[in-house]
Amino acid sequence: MLSNKIELTAKPFAIGVRVEHPQKMISKAQYGEMADHPGLGPADYKFVHKSKNGRSVYTFCMCPGGVVTASASEEGGVVTNGMSFHERDLENANSAVVVQINPEDFGGSENPLAGIEFQRKWERKAFESGGGNYRAPVQLFKDFKEKKVSSNFGEIYPTYRPGCTFASLWDCLPAYVCESLIEGITAFGKLLTGYDRPDTLLTGVETRTSSPLRIVRDDEMQTNIRGIYPCGEGSGYAGGIMSASIDGLKIAEQIIKAYKPINDKE
């Protein structure tokens, strides 16, 4: 895109880890005595915290009764994501817990593609920490706080496939992200009982919450090269399935307006 002179700009995004808890614990904390009611589905949550260093820490893409999934798109990197099957009836709940990253953290003012290299850096470190075989690095929250490699699981076992390796997540995330994660997860524990329990599982790394760059478009939703309509998450205009769908509708309306105006008299 740069070689074709399409205007790009760096934008904020977020990176962090996937956090796993027992789904029964989440439902009990959210529903109380009604947790086993057959009319209630597995509970979810959504939290945000402003850390002392000024960065936002928040949960993203919470998956009730789901699994942590492998989502690497390049050789030699580990990327995590999450999903739930239709019934949402598996043992663990998981969510991304991520920390705000700004363009100045990765030199975005000089190079709009620098955020992609920033992502790659930490994905490769996660690959190395996991053993170089696409296993993901995992650490218990109590050990993460103490900067100590875990040696055994508690009551929660990871759902990531092809598997996990005990490692220090401090080796595959910036220190300011790790510090913010500790602060954020601890704060979330005050909102949902047990969220910061010692055996909470942290699996790294979650780096693809949204695009680190934006393809610049004008009021007609076209780039500086006319006829190109950037759309959705990859181009930097959405942060999830629903917002990407809505952005697609807006683009469709603009294309209709430009090329096939609707004549109400027809």
C-alpha cells in the first residue's frame, strides 16, 4: 500500500494475554444463588481499569464456556484468541485482558507500519518462550506477579491447543504491559470474586485485538486513490464483528450513492 502511495497512519491498539477461570466460578459470582437456574446461560463479564501509568486495561472478546484458540498467521509466531461453541458449555471461561498501546510506543509517527513489526516482535518471543513448536507460554497469576515460572497448575487447566509450556510472560510482553496487567486483574478481582485467584491462568500472547494502522479515508469513505474503499477491522475502522459489519453497511451505502443512486421515483 505504501508503494502505491495509499495514505496510512498508525493508530492505538492493545496487547496482553488470554485469562482462564472456571465458568462455574464466573456464573456464581455474577448470578449468585441463581447460578444454576436452567433459564440462565453461562455468565459473561466486561471490565475496564485505568492503571497508574495512565494506560487502559480492559477485557475483550469474553468467551463463556469456551476455549483459547491458536491464531497465528505467520510462521514462527504464537497468537492467542478465544471462542465459544454454540452451547457455551465447556468448563473454562476465557477472555483477553489487554493493555493500551500507543503509536509512540512503537515509532508510529515515523513509520505507519511499525505497529505490525511491534506485534511480530512479541509474537515471536511468545513462540520462543513456548518452546518453538507453537505451544503457548502459560503462567499462573500468582507466579506472574512474582516473576516466577510456574511449575504446576492449580484447579484450572489450559484449553489452548496444541498445548502450553510454563514460561515467564515477562519475556514476551513489554514490562509496562505486565505491570498494567497485574494492576488490572487485581482490580477486576474486586468486581468479580475470584478473578484474581492465585491459579488464574494467563496464556500469551494476545496481540490482534485491532489493527495497529488505519488506511486513511475521506468523508466519502475513499482513500486518496479514488475508488478504493477501506473497510472493517484490517483497515482500522472496527474493533469486532459487529462494528465491522456496521462499517461494511456504511461502505455499501457510499458505493451505491456513487455508482448506482437510488431513484425513489422508479
